[in-house]
Amino acid sequence: MKKVIFIGKTGSGKTTLSQMMNKTDLEYKKTQAVEFYDNIIDTPGEYIENRVYYRALIITAAEADVIALVYDCTQEEGYIPPNFASIFSKEVIGIITKIDLAKDKEQVKRAREQLEAAGATKIFEVSSVKNIGIEDMLNYLR
């Protein structure tokens, strides 16, 4: 499987997605520092929330084959800047998380629009808790 780096806001589901992909127990834990798994790099949400950490994302992304922008569809505000993907010299995909918690299709649509504006080339809609869309994403990363 290609090595993927997850970039997204605090609480967007990056760690839960990592746990699901690694087939470990799903448990909430706040990622305090960059965590490396076999094929996953999990970054703290503060790295996308604070522009001062963008350099850390760029440097850490050098270890990955694919950049994944993770977007929680239940969030109201947009937090990934337009054309954000252009700072990376690798493929950038989008992952819309928590689709099982969306109150309507508009939330998922808005998340898709945010990821498209950021420059994601392929977008997956997933729920780590209900195991929706995970297999399609994993097949893409193989």
C-alpha cells in the first residue's frame, strides 16, 4: 500500500481513520505530535489550523506517497485554503469523514466543494465507525 499522510483539523477523524486502516481498536486520543504507522502518517490538527506549521506539513509529507486532506463534513467552517494542494509535489486526495453523522446531503456536498477548491484530485466519502467507503479508499491506495 502507498504511504499516506493525513492532514486535517483537530477532531476531523484522522486518528480514527488510522486506527480503522490498521485494524486496531477505535478509541479517541488527541494526536499531540506526528505519528508514524507502517503506511500512514497521522498529523496533529494544529498543523493545518495554524499557518506557521505549514512548513512542518511540507517536510513531513516528503515521507508519503499520497497526501490526504481529511475533512469532517459536520464542520460548519471551511479550514483548508483554496489551492492548498499546490504546496505539495505529490498526488493530493480528499477524504470526507463522518458521513454517517451528516444531517443532510448538503453537508457532504459542501465538504466535497471545499476539498475540490483545495485541489484534491480524488475524493472519498467515509465513516470509520460504520466502515463505509473504507474499502474503496484502501483499494485506491494499494
